[in-house]
Amino acid sequence: MTAAGGALAPAGAASAMSAASNAELTPRDFAAIAAIMHEDARIALSEAKTTLVQSRLGRRLREHGLAKFSDYVALVQSDPVERHAMVVALTTNHTHFFREPHHFDHFRETVLPVLKRKQGPVRIWSAGCSSGEEVYTIAMCLLGTDRSSASWLRNADVRLLATDIAPHVVESVRRGFYADNVAEAVPEPYRSLWMKPVQGGYQMADEARSLVTAKVLNLFEPWPLKAAYDVIFCRNVMIYFGDPAKEELEAGFVNQLMPGGHLYIGHSERLIGPAARHMRSCGHTIYQKPEVH
């Protein structure tokens, strides 16, 4: 045992780990990895991402005791489980509460009053939800700034779906736990009403968690979604895709929206193709599907 209490690695394993740390990601190996990422997740990896890919996948090489990226490429080409693990490892998961606040201002001021009057189910989808800050921001907006403002939910059929390709972040959504430095982005009175202080951070209140269902979903595989959605948030996800993938995904969102429904996308994203023709702009990166008359 080492002084820190960890077992000493066998000499062979140590040398493999050292080799993995120094493994060169050749242009050929990068091209093979980029092709898999595009095929499986439509993520477009430019050569500018070589250092990032080398860093993130170096950990996978060490876990498998591999010394060369060519051996790892061969592994992912033959092992569907590791192939998915690689896609997850190269997926960026970055978000925070109340990100791009103008979206939530619009949601509260324009969309929420309509949802409160709606007869029938209310369905909202956070696509590419990462660790859940977005979907729980939506939940807190629905719950409101005092407990009486949440009373409308008692008799309403409201469900929030949060999906992501990465199982570990979907599990984070289900746990609904956020460290102090993450939760501090939540303004009062939302934080004191809908988040409970616990050791090391905050737990989302039951009222918020009960609204949310989190599932693993690859946006470029068939969607098992039966509902039409009143609101879809898909923000800062499409920046990783090429235009054909963006066009396909945006058209899918339009089809999944109810007439009159709203789509929120990231601050540097835009609608293209059929989606641009079928949606009405009603704010910066906010779009509405026209009502059927």
C-alpha cells in the first residue's frame, strides 16, 4: 500500500498507463474517431479539437491498458459498448442555471400565462439537457416565486422531459443535487423555495423533481416521443453539428411541436432549411410554430 492508502499498480499496468499518457493521436486515428462521432451523434470534430480528443480519450486508453490510439480505434470499431462510451466521453456537458436569461424572461412573461390557461396536458422538452440545470430552471419558473403561485400545478397535467446522450448526466438530473458553487447562480426567491440545503450543496425540492422525467436519448436516432410539445429547449447543442444535421434536427423539433408551441435555441445558433420557413421569430433565438386556423 502507498502512504495515501492506494494499492501499488503492477509494473505492466503502470507502464501501459504511462504509454497511454504519451500516446500520439495520428491524423489517421483522429479521422477514424471523427467519422464515428459524426455517424453516431452527428458531431463534427474539426482538427482544432485534436488536443481535446487526445486528452479525453487518453483516459479511456488507460482504463483499457492500451498504449496506442490505433489499438483504441480498433476496440471501438468492434465493441459497441466502448463505442458509446467514447461518444459520451467526447460530448461536451456545460450548462448553468438561468443561462441566457432572456429566454426565461420570455417563457415566464409570454408562454407561462398561456400554459396556465391551457385545457389538457402541458409538455416541455429539454433536449440535450446535460446535468439538468436547464430543466430545473424551467421547473422553477413554472413553480413561481412564492408557494401560492405553484398552486395551479396541483390540478394541471404538466410534465418536463429531459434527455441527453450521456447516461451519467441523465443520472445527475434524476438525483437533482447541485454543489454550492453551481446553485449560487439560482436567484432568490427560487433557491430558498425550490432547493433544499444539504451537505455539500443543494437538493432540488420534491415539487421540482416530481415534474421532471430524465431519459437517455440520441437526438439522431428515432425518437420514442408520443406527445406533441408546447415548448422545446435545445440550446448550445447544435453548435457541434454540421448544417445537414442541424437542418434535420430542427425539422424534427418543428414536427414535434404543437401549433403555437415555442422553440428556444442557443445564442449563436439559427434555424435553417424547412424549420426556418415554418417558424416565426418572436425574440432573439426564440421561435413559435404558427397556429392552425
